[in-house]
Amino acid sequence: MTPISFADFDKVDIRIGTIVEVLPFPEARKPAFKLKIDFGPAIGVKKSSAQITKHYAADDLMGRQVAAVVNFPPRQIGPFMSEVLTLGFPDEQGGVVLVAVTHPVPNGGKLF
């Protein structure tokens, strides 16, 4: 692994947001949801495609706070434009487990 400087880390803008909409994404190559995540007034609501169907049902995701990279350029995923990268870790079988906070925090809070 190549070491990075703190300045490199500081370029990645990771924020907390609340999922406000979850839709199926049947056009995706791998099972996924289309999410809308509220990052507060400074950033607003952004869209994300997330391959998290193994561990999460749509109803379980509504109102959940998640971490995401908000300063990548938008990425076209099939017919959907993903604006942020929702963060997670793989479990033993490769299913995604979301990065989350243990206590509620204000939407838009920056990871440091």
C-alpha cells in the first residue's frame, strides 16, 4: 500500500447524510438500489446507486444515516446518474455493509 499525506486525505470529502428515498434499480448489472441522500442545506439531496441489497431492504434504509464521498464527479451507471459514492465494507462473502455512525449527527457533517 502506498502511503499518502494528510493533504491527500483532506481532498476526499466524506459526509454524513440521511437516506430519504430508496427505489429498486432493476437495470443495474448487480442487484442495487437507487438512493436519494440528504446531506443538509449546504450540499442538498444527492443520488447514489448502491449494491447493498444483500443485507438491506428498502424499508430498513429509509431514515438511516450513511457516509458518502460527495466530491467525486457524477458517474453514469446504466440509465442512472450517481452523484455520490455511498461507503461500505465487504463481509466474508463480498456483500456490502454500510459505514454508519453510532449516534445521530447533523446531515452534511464532514469526516475528519
